[in-house]
Amino acid sequence: MPCLIFGALADPTRRAILARLNEGEAPVSQLAQPFSISLPAMSRHLKVLEAAYMEKYRRHWDESLNRLERHLGELQRKAKP
């Protein structure tokens, strides 16, 4: 996961996008205005950022659900006579 995040943050355009989004939501066209890039290029930058940050949440939920599954299995084993 750190590789995805550091890779996403290595690009100065993506860092600037994050700084702008920290101020609040904005449409893609507005995010692209300060840069000399096309809307498709801006969309690709956003997809890289999304993938990097969503991976953190995916891992969190995978770990949480695995713990829940182990706990439920333990409760079922204890409930058997």
C-alpha cells in the first residue's frame, strides 16, 4: 500500500490536485484549469489518486472482516456441545 500512495504523491500535479481538493469538492473541469492538461489526462491523475487511497480502505475492511469471521467461528465452536 505505501508504494501506491508514494507513487501517487510523487507527481507534482497530483499533489496540487490533493491540495485543491483539501479546500472542498470540485468538478474535474475546474480541477484541470490551473494545469495545461486535457480532461482525460486529469481523469487519469484522479484514477491514480483514487486507487492509492482506496487500497487503504480495502485492506482495512478485509482485515476487519477476517477478524469477524474468526470471532464468529470461535463462537460457533464454543456453542457446540
